Amino acid sequence: MPTTFTSIGATASRAKPTAAEIARSIVEGLEAGEFTPGQRMVEADLCLRFGVGRQIIREALQHLNAYGVVALEPNRGAHIIHVTREEAVMTLELTELLFGLVSRSAARRIAAGGNGSRLSDAIGELLASAQTDDPADYMRARRHLFAALSHIASNPELNRIMEQVRVHVMRAQFGFAAFKSGHAHELAEIGRTVLAGNSEAAEELSRAYVRRIRELLQQI
């Protein structure tokens, strides 16, 4: 789901990335297969990777801990969490409700005259990503779509809760990016329904999308 982390690529002109930017880069690396669930996050290695000191890395790991991506254990350091199938199913049950509410809220705001340009751009990017061979393109476009929906919905508390749902790890662990073509078109249809201002249909499509993922997970 959406997150407030800022991409390092978006601020490449800075000499040193911030803790939030490093956290976003780690999430992107997780989704791209550069990091794996259960992997230890060694501070020294991360310092070399991002060219920063240990304090910034520790702050980044604290960000990731707050958003359910990394676990911090006394005397053992940090590692990316590993989600059991049962935990993933329960998380998706919650995600279904949250995604439905975000889409419903966004559609209502569009119907009331809200600006949908950001969402329209995200839909175009999502459909384009389905035609490429790089799963990272789809994962990036997917994030942009969710960010656009959350921006339009304009419910800070709902966004905060969604950011703490462990979908980043689940996507990496269970290979959801492999289904990018079908999922991209489903998400694009949800976006178009939101842009049409149809709140009830947007909620139902969103919830049905997550339900299908949950059912697929239970069959794997």
C-alpha cells in the first residue's frame, strides 16, 4: 500500500540521502529482489551501500520497523521480517477493508470536484508498466497509483494505518509482481472508476481485487 517514504532517485542531487530516502530505497530493493524476507540488515554493509554513517542507517531501520518491514532485536540487530501464510491472509483481510475505504473516499472527493490529474497519470504509468519486462516498473507504478488514491482521499489517519500494513514484505515473499499484467489492468479499472466518481463501485472493485489476491495466496 502507499507510503510516505521519499525515493532516493527523486533527490539524486543531494550529496547524502536522508533516513527516509534510504528506507524507501530498501523497500524498493526488497520488491526488486535485492533484499529478501528474513535477511539480516548489517549496518556496516548499509553504510557502504548508501554512503552514510551508522546514525542515519539506524534512523532508516527505525522507519522500516515502524512500518512493519524490519524487526529490531536487542543484541541481534535488524532483519527483514518473514511473514507466514496465515499472517499474510490475515493482513489481506484487513487490506481489503482499507483499500475499499480509500477508493470509496477518493471517488467521493472526485465527485465533489477533486483534482484527479495525479491519479490519471498513475493509471497511464501502470498500464505502460504492464508492457515492460521489468517487474520493478510495475511495482513503482503500483505505488504511484496507491499514493494518488491516498492523496485524493485525504484522510491522514487512514493513510497512517495503511502504511503499517506489511504488504511490501508480502509482495516480495510471495511473488505478487509475477502477476503484474492482470493486476495492472484491474488496478487501472479501479482508478478509472474512482475518476468517474462512482464510490460504491470503486469500493467493491477494490475489495474484490484484494480478495482475489488472498484466494490466490491460499492456493499457492
